[in-house]
Amino acid sequence: MLKTVEAVLEKDGRLRLTEHLDLTHPQRVLVTFLEEKTDSDAAFEAALLSEAALAEDWDRTEEDQAWQHLQ
């Protein structure tokens, strides 16, 4: 099974994972170097995550009715 997690490679060579993993044995890994995130990248990512989280609310009939007076 493949699992992707974000990590930071420190200057001294240590790999610091951004989330906790419970490993039962040593694992092989692939490391991909990413460009540094900018503030606009972080805002765009947050917007994408928000859109998915709120999609159910946006598609409800009650929501359409509540905002009808503004259209």
C-alpha cells in the first residue's frame, strides 16, 4: 500500500514528518523535493479544502432559498 505524507528535510539530513505514523518495521520511502509554498499557495490550498468541505451545504435547496433575495 502506498501512503503519501508531508515531511521536511532538515539541513542536517534529518527527515521530520508533519504527521505521526505508527510503523511496525522499517519502510522504504521516496523523497520528492517541492518548491517552497508562498502565501498565495497556502490561501489557494485552503480555498480548495474549504470548497470540498462545504460542497454538501452549497448544494442544498435550503441554501438556494436563503440566498434567493440577493440574486
